[in-house]
Amino acid sequence: MPASAKTVLIVDDQSDVQEALRLLLKGEGYRTHVVSSPKAALDALQKNDVDLVLMDLNYTRDTTSGEEGLELLSKLRTLDSALPVVAMTAWGSVDLAVEAMRRGARDFIEKPWENARVLSIARTQLELRDALLNKDKVEAQNVLLRGESPSALIANSAAMQPVLEIISRVAPADVNVLITGENGTGKGLVAQRLHTTSQRAAKPLVTINMGGLSEGIFESELFGHVKGAFTDAKTDRLGRFELAEGGTLFLDEIGNVPLAQQTKLLRVLETGEFERVGSSRTKKVDVRLIAATNADLKAEVAAGRFRQDLYFRLNTIEIHVPPLRERREDIIELARHFLKRHCRRYGKQIEGFDAGAERALMGHSWPGNVRELSHAVERGVLMGRGKMLEARDLGLQSAGGEAPRLEEMGIEEVERFLIRKTLERCDGNARKAAEALGLSRSAFYRRLERYKL
């Protein structure tokens, strides 16, 4: 980041010192905030993004102990443990310098200073801060990205051509997009294609399942928190908006966000501004937003369960992904794609599907859409005994035999079967299905992820 984008907070009660440092730093392209007391410094840090603090250790006339500055230093570290602080004093001593460093100062400058040393320390500390922040960001993004590589967007059917056309038109336009469709249709893959063909492709695509967030962790997950914000906040944490800086944030299952949280989401979409939990300092981000839902948001707005202004903010462009039953030309190609992927995962050597298996695949209604197809092929890979998968390996009711009986299933198979049937009965509405099963929304979504529904 260039120096012109960096802000240095100068804390000193002497106007000549303030002006000298301000001019020195301005000459190197830094922005500055100048305050003259510890209280003003804390206020400034709460209200502004600051990258470096240069602070005096003495503020009361005729005082040389540095206690005021040391106390301020401790408070600054509590507010932002990653913020580099450089201590300054005209009454330098080894003991005071050691104590300042012990309380978290990154370096120490004696007055009168050498300009070259001040600039060198500022440059070094800012570079170190960037490196540490980037390290935290990369580690957090890696956690989000671990797992299987994303599937390809296979879409050769006539029903999928309008989807591809809209993607090609709006991907470079940087507008918000709402992706609609039943559960398991591949809305996440459409979001990936929008990102990878956009001008933000070199930046991260960060995904969050809004349906799986309880109200208690909603703000922390999206906006992050500072150390001590709540009982388990042992360190500062970046939220998903910060992790997606410069890139794309994909909010899956947006229809499940409670009304109380929709206002907070609307504000950051309108202004790009938010605060981490436990902090009053406003941060600003630049992200492109893509949202997805299997719900009818117009009906949710009419019922008073979804804010109309949030709906309009999300729905600059809408892309509807058709269910698999409306794009049957893609079924066999998708099945072959999943076969290769699952064979690699389980180390199996299976060449393809026999004629009976292909008839079973084409004859099934696929209420769980592409996700159900992937699961069926995965089961086939695990159960298959030859070079070609047979209809019985897929476990589909349309394979020509009876569906497995409950007493023949394991506990997890029964639970998966029950959840899938409940989703079918509720027309794919996850919230209604969770209520029918007596599960909390977050518990229900954990099971959807576990069983790949």
C-alpha cells in the first residue's frame, strides 16, 4: 500500500513537535492526525483508521516518569493489538525504553530526533504491520478455502444457456447479483463463474452460508471482532467482509437472515462501512456482493419477513438457475464429471455407467438436483464392484427396484433420508423443513452440509 494511503496518529502536547512531525510525514506522503492528550488519542483511534502511532511518554509539565504515556500505550494495545506504536520522549533512559517496549511499543525514539531515523522506523513498522495483517488474512482465507476443489459449471442444455448469457454480460459490470433456484441447483457454481470472469478475479471469493449463522455469531462472522469483545474473543478476528476486500463476498441462503440482522447488513451494502464487534472504529471495505436463495424473496417481503430495501439492494440483476429436471441433457455429463472426481477421492478405478445405470439416472426426478446427483454417484463409487457402475449401485428408487427399507439403513442414512423427504414435502424451503423436524436453523444446515443435501 502506498504511503499516501497510510495514516499516522501523532500524540504530543507540544505544538512545535506536532508541526515538525506533521510536515516531515506529509513530505513522505503520509496522512496524519494530530492530538495533544492521551484521551484525545483514544478518541481518535476509536473514530479513525490508524496505521501507526507516534506518541510522547510525558504530558504533565515537569513530569519525566513517562507513566501517562505508558498507561496510554497499554490502552492502545488493548484497543488494537496489531497497531504499531512508537514511543518518544525527551527524557530518554534505558529503563523507560525497556518498559515501553515491554508494554508493547514496537520502537523508541529520543528527542531531539533525526528525521531519517523517524522515517526509517515509520516505514519499517508499517511494512511489518502490512505483512502481519496479510498473513492473518491469508490464513483465514485458507481455512475458508480448504476442502474439495469447486466443481465445473457444466451447462450445455438449452435451459442453461440464458444463465450463461447473463453471466457473460454482468460479470464484468461489478453489480450486485441475486441468484435464485432450488436447493442443490448449483447456485454456488454460478457465483464462482461470476467472480472468475469479473475484474475482481485476482482477489478472493469468500463464501458464507447465512442460513447456518445463529444470531449470536452473525456480526462476528460478517464484521469480525476485537479482543475482549465477548467471553471467547481471545484475539482480534477478521470478518468475512474484510477477508473479501477487493474481491467478492458470496452470501448463500440470504433469505434466512433474521429481520433484526437485515438492517446491519443493509448498512454495509449501502455505505461499505461497518464496525467490528466491540469496537466503535468505523472500517470501510470494497467488495462485490453476490447473494443466493431458494426462497421467494418477493413473497418474504410481502409477508414482512424480508426488508424491501435490502431486497432491492441485492437484486440489481437476478439469475435464476433451473432445476436439474429441466436440464436433462446435462445429467449424464454431470454424472461422468462426478464419477471422475469421486474416483480420485476414493482411489477407485471405474470407467463409467452401464446402460441400466444411465437409464436410472435419466429416469430419476432429482428433487435434490445436482447435489443429489453427486451424492448418488459417490454412493455408486463406494458400492460399485466392477469397472462399470450398475443401476443398483446408485441407490435410486427409479433404478427399477424398491427403495431401501429403514431397518436396512444405518442411523446416518435414516437421518439423511428423513431430511431429504422433509425438504421435498416443504418444496425445498429449508426454514420450514427445519421447523417440521424440530431443529434449529444452524443445526439443520450442519446436517445439510454433512449429508451433501
